[in-house]
Amino acid sequence: MEDDHRFTQLKDIVKMYLPEDVPVGAIGMDSNFIKELNINSANLVDIVLDVEDAFGIRLENEDMDRMQTVRDALNIITQKLRDKK
């Protein structure tokens, strides 16, 4: 249940940065931010900053490098939240 909530939160962040030609419905667990959702690298940095604020976590450069898909991002968020406890 918590995973669904995190996915919804992440989806709400990502949809703000989607280009006009990419529908919100295109955001799935295995969607690649750059290749499938057409999010440019500058917007990906904005997504990372918004994720940090929304989830109260800190993402390092290596986390950003590993964040290729929505699933990757959720796994990183989940791990960071676990580490925080």
C-alpha cells in the first residue's frame, strides 16, 4: 500500500515535467525517464530536487545515475527512507 502511495507521489512530480506530446498515462513502473518519457537532463535534476523535498531524503550523484526508470526511482526512494529510520 505504501508503495502505491509513493508511486502516486512520484507520478505527480514527474507529470509536471512531461513534454506536451507525452501523456500522463505513459508514466509506468518501467518507463525510462529520458528514452520513453522524453524528460531532458535539466528536468531530471528538477525531478530529483522535488523528490528530495517530497520524501524528505537526500539523493547523491550515484543515486541519480542509477535512476533510469520510475521503478529505479521508487527503489532508491524506498531504500533512502529505510536508511533514514
